[in-house]
Amino acid sequence: MTITASIVLFAILWFILLFIALPLRIKTQQETGKKIYGTPSSAPENPQIKIKMVWVTILAFCLWLIAMTIIYLIFLT
């Protein structure tokens, strides 16, 4: 497996996990009662994107290591 393919695999895992993590633990402005003028009531109050991106990166790296190990052990031996 080339370096480019490894990076692409990591990017795919990262984006899939990010799209899974983004809607988790979201409270809308309507649920909290704190509506900001000019935003829809369905907008999240505090999406915590930085924390989610850190956890997604850690989890994606762990899954990437597992996938790379499987690829090298099974397909390249």
C-alpha cells in the first residue's frame, strides 16, 4: 500500500467518524430557550466542534492502525 493510499484511508475514516460525531450531544437553541437573533431555532447552542474533532482524530487513528495492520498482515505476506 502506498503512502497516498494510506493517507486517503485515514481521511475517509476521519470524515466518516466526523459525520457520525457531529449530531451527538447537540442541544438546540429551542431546547435551551436561548435564541440568538438571526439564527434558526434548530441551530445548536454549543456544538463543541473542537472537542469532537480531537476525539474523531484519536479514534480515526486507532481504526487506521488496525486497518493498516490487517492490510499488511493479510495482503502483504
